[in-house]
Amino acid sequence: MKKLLETFCKGIWKENPVLVLLLGTCPTLALTTSATNGAGMGLATTFVLTGSNFVISCIAGIVPRKIRIPVYIVVIATFVTVVDLLLQAYAPASLYAALGIFIPLIVVNCIVLGRAEAFASKHNPVLSILDGLGMGLGFTLTLTMLGMIREFCTSGAVFGVKIITAWTTDFLLPGSAPGAFIIVGVILAVRNFLKARAAVKAGKVYVPPAGLDCRHCSICAVGKDDK
């Protein structure tokens, strides 16, 4: 039970895809102009993550190693097609239009392919589902939080509801790409400060988790050993 809980919870904070692994930054910066867009993209990615992790975990033992990446991409693309059709049928037209090309691009999202290669292919279906749910939830919460901050700083609204009614002129910087970079940088700085302060209080030196920085990441090398 402890292992199941740890697998689910690690993606929310300890190994958050955006704030720790720094993956999926393209949709993170492009779609979080509002909280609704962030939540919609996060939930769509969670669906794909969970479904593809489950299927890949089930078939990993029978897929030849040399063709595993193309097979994984086909599985991921299938779930992306499903979620795209569901959004087109049931999501508000404005949300579907806002997500646009970023829904099909979930197929090549490093978070999804990375979890398939690094986790789902090496663990049982139950752990793989929990890993997908945890990583997806962490991604969704981060995108929603960032969307709320940017939307409020732009127009004084959250989820389309005007919080400050006297705010009549939009502040364009938070809603632009440079503003997104600045806000994400501030969030990362605050997170690192809190982690470092907690380590100092405990009499320790804060060291980033091993394997979670670019020097130890192996996602870019996926498939090279097959050549």
C-alpha cells in the first residue's frame, strides 16, 4: 500500500512534471493564458497518460525491443485520438478551439513518452495506472495554478469570473510568452527556496533528486541503443 501511495503522490510534488522534471513546457507556456485552458489541457493529458501507461505495461513483455518506441507512439496516438474526439463532441467550443493543435501534439509530449519508456514498460499495470494518474494530476494542478495566476494578473478574473470588477484594461505582459516565462521562473524560485530552507532547518544540504536533472535524463537517448 505504501508503494502504491508513493507512486501516485510523487508526480504531484516530488517529481512534478513541470516544476521538477521541466517537461511539457510548450503547452505549459502556450495554453495557460486562463485557468480553464490549463485545466482542460491537464485533464486531457492525464487521460492519455493513464490509458497509455496501462496498455504499454500490459504489452511491454511481448513487444520486440527494437520496435518498442513506434509501438508506444501508436498506443499514445490512439488515446490522443479518443480524447480529441471526446473534446470535440462534449467540450465547449471555445475550449476546444483554444487547445487546438496542442491536443494532437500530446502524442510527442515528453511527459507521456517519457513515462511510457521509463516507468510503464518496467512495472505492472496497477503501478503504471497510478503513475499516470499522479503525473497527470501534478501536470493538471500546475497548469491550472499557472493559468489562474496569469488570468488574474491579466484581467483580474479567475475561470472567467471577474474578481476585481473595476479592472477594465487588460495587463498584456502576463498573458504573453515572456510573461509566462517570468511567472514560471518565479514559481520555480519559490519552490527551490522552500526546499532549501526546509533542508537547512533539518541540518542538511539541499541536493536536487538524483536523475531528475538534464545531465542524468535519458529521454533524449531513447532509441539510440537500438541503432
